[in-house]
Amino acid sequence: MILFLALIFFPSADSLAVFENTKTNVLILFADDLGSGDLGMHGGVSRTPNIDRLASEGVELTRYYGYPFCSPSRAALLTGQMPRRFGIAYALGAREPGLPAGLSTLPRTLQATGYQTWLVGKWHLGTASPPLQSGFNHFYGFEGPEIDYFAHTNRRGEVDWQRNGETVNEKGYSTFLIANEAIRLIDERDTKSPFYLQVAFNAPHFPLSAPESYLDKYKSLSKGNALRAAVVDAFDEAVGRILRAIETHGLSENTLVLFISDNGADQTGRNIPFRGGKGSVYEGGIRLPCFMRLPGKLPPGTRSHQACSAQDLYPTLASAVGVSLDENLKMDGKDRWGALLDVNAPKREPFVIAGSDMAIFDGDWKLIQSMDGRLFLFNLNEDPHEQNNVWAQNAEVGERLKKTLAEMTTDFPNLSQRRGPAPRSQRPGR
């Protein structure tokens, strides 16, 4: 009897760990330059069974919007703000300051409530506030725009591969090394605390490279198509390994998994059926693959047509795991968690995706204002491929959105000069 009472009032260490960690874990799987049409489920030539399965087990956000380039999308996710506020509109150079120090970030907010916070893979948000100063307990990966997949070197031929500030010289394919580190962190985690794990792959970003065994799968394709297909295939395998680690530890029911891309594909990929690609605020550049899975909360195999932007992710994920945000926190993003749970939720109020060119969305309406002042109005319900500028027929709508855009961006700093690569052609995506 005494032993029985002891087990009730003095649980074992293992049972205590399970009891104490009741918070939801967060796993973000971040692709780099992956277009919607690159996925097998959307008609892509690559085999992507793991990503396709993840989509079938959760909710597909059919109107998720990132930014035209890598850095702004990552800044919007971390801060919940439009990155033009910090002057981030393009892909940052390796030595630019980028994200200002001292900002509220999603990992910093979760860290303050007891989360273990880890970034594995790509940073690409400058030097002013590196990962360990932006809310991450642990960083493994690279800081710049891209690396060689095998040599882990940047454009200058320097090794850009580290663990918590210390350069790491190791052999291996970056996609698989990133997956290895993510799995190691899951395996060795403190089981008494929840975790936020952001896995930011460099695949399928330039310069493309893949192991021979993956290239062999696509010998029937042209050399360029085979290379990209192999890179995406290997990326899918890495995603599958991480998801299996979650399952092995019995964490699937208590882990919110988010899969996103940072921007549309470049000319080597597929953004079909949308117009444009990387560098463009047409749909092909910013309307991206996005899936969320949380068993018991999000209905599997469903699609949400509610609009959601990259800056919405901070408040949405915080809401999903039950973390309250300071009401005085400056935030452009809106909590969309309720909209994912309720198909009848009100539509997202107007929001802006701002690179050098800017786009404002209000329901089915989309207004693009180019850097040189040209205006294009589209009704995405009637014209999802953005073939017809309907400003002339809907000038009142256009003027209203133009005014709202000006009000929402009034405090943006000027872009004195174009930085980063110039936008791609605005033709329909491949």
C-alpha cells in the first residue's frame, strides 16, 4: 500500500518527463526555391512520397504567400513583420547586417516559455543578429545565401559551415547532414521540455548538385531536369527521415509540423500553374507549397483556401501551441490558427507582400504596384494565372487598394538601390 501511494505521489523520472512536457512541439521544414509544381502531388517529375504523405496527413494551405526572395521570407517568419520595415527586400549579401538586433522573434518568444529552440541549415539574415542572438539555443549550418552541397563553401570558396559559431569541416551531402543534425537533436533532446526545430534546407537552391544514386533515377530526363529532380528527390528523403524520427519517439501526436518554401522556383524549377517565379510578386514567385499537420487538431487530407502570409506564421504558431503574445508587440501578421480550424472563419483582412515591387491582397482582389509605379489589378478567383489586368473595369477597387497599400507601407524606408539579384522574367512559370 505504501509503495502504491509512493508511485502516485512520487512518480518516476520517466513518467515525470512525460507529465511535464505537455506543450506542443514545433517542427518547421523549410525548402529553398521550391516551386509548387516541383512536388509529385502537383505533377512534378521528382518523386516526393514523404512530402506528399505529409500533405495528406494534414491541411494544405492553397493560398500561402511568402516573399520573392529568401531573406525576406525568413525575416517575416521570425518577426511577424513585413521585412521591408528593416530594409530587407532582396536576397541579402553574406556580409550585410540584415535583421536588426533586439527584435522579438518567434524562437525567442517560445524560448522564454521553456522551449528548446534550434536552427539547422540556412540562416541568410545577415550579421547584425546571428541565430544565437535571435532566440536559438543551437545553430548548425551556414549563414550565407547558398553553399556547395558537398564542399560546403560559399561563392568566395570559403567554408560556410558551422556549429554554434565554430567552423565545422566535414564530408557529406548538405541535405543529408542537415537531416542528421535535426535527428540528433530530436534523439538527444531534454524530454522534459518542448522544442522548436527549424530545419532550413538549401535544397533545391543553386548551385544544384546531387549524389549519383539519385541522378541515376532520372536518366531518362534531360541533364538539367534530371539534376533538379534528383536534388528534390534527395530533399524529400531527408524530410522523410526527420518525420520518421518524430514517429519513432512517439511525438507525432504532440508535434505541429509546418512545411513551407521561401519563394517560388527559379528558371530550373516549376511554378505551374502560376505566372512568374523567384523574384516576382506574381503568384509564381510568392504563392508557395505549405502544409500543416497536427493530429487531433487539424483535419487530415483537407485544404484551406484562406489566405495566409509569411508574417502570419509567428502569431499563428504561437497561438497553436498556446503561447500568448504581448498585446503591445509590433506585429503585421495575424493569428490564422482559428481560420485553419474553422472553414467558415472570416477572410484575412488586407495584407501586403513587399519586395521592390509590392502586392496587396484583399479577398480575391490583388493589386501589384511595381517599383516604377505601374499598377496591375487582378481578380484571383476569376483569373488565378494573372493574365488580365482589370484596372480599367474596376478602377474604384483599384484606387481603394492603392490607398490601403500606401497607408500600410507609409513608414517603410526607401530602397535607395536595388540589392540582390534582379527579378526574373514575369512570364508564366514553367
